[in-house]
Amino acid sequence: MSSGKSEFFRADLLQDAVVRNLQVLSESAQRLSEEVKSRYAAVEWRKIADFRNRLVHDYLGVDLEIVWHVIETDLPELK
């Protein structure tokens, strides 16, 4: 396990901060204009919105393994 991952799973405050920042990022993505979204059609905007809804409305059901996967895999590509 990488030191970043082990720290993430060890620190509740870090988990809360990461989840909150992912909420803000995904909420912001939902508010982009259709023009911007169409310019970046390869981005899976619907999946970002679905992820946001899961984070916001399913606090007790948030799977931190999925959150970590998003951090490792999806965020670099989205950047």
C-alpha cells in the first residue's frame, strides 16, 4: 500500500477533506455550460454527477476504496 493510500485510510480528517473536495469538484463540473462539456465530450460528465450524488446523499455508504480509486485513476485523467 502506498504511503499516500495508507495515510488516507488512517486519517479520518483527511478522508473528510478529500470527500468534501471531491464534492465541490463534481458539483462544479455539473455547473459547467453545455458548450464547455461538449468541447470535452470524452469526459464522462454523467458519471461525475452520479459520483457527486453518491458522496452527498450516501454518507454512510461512501466506499473509501472507490474514493481512493477515483483519486488514483480518474483525477489525473480529468486534470
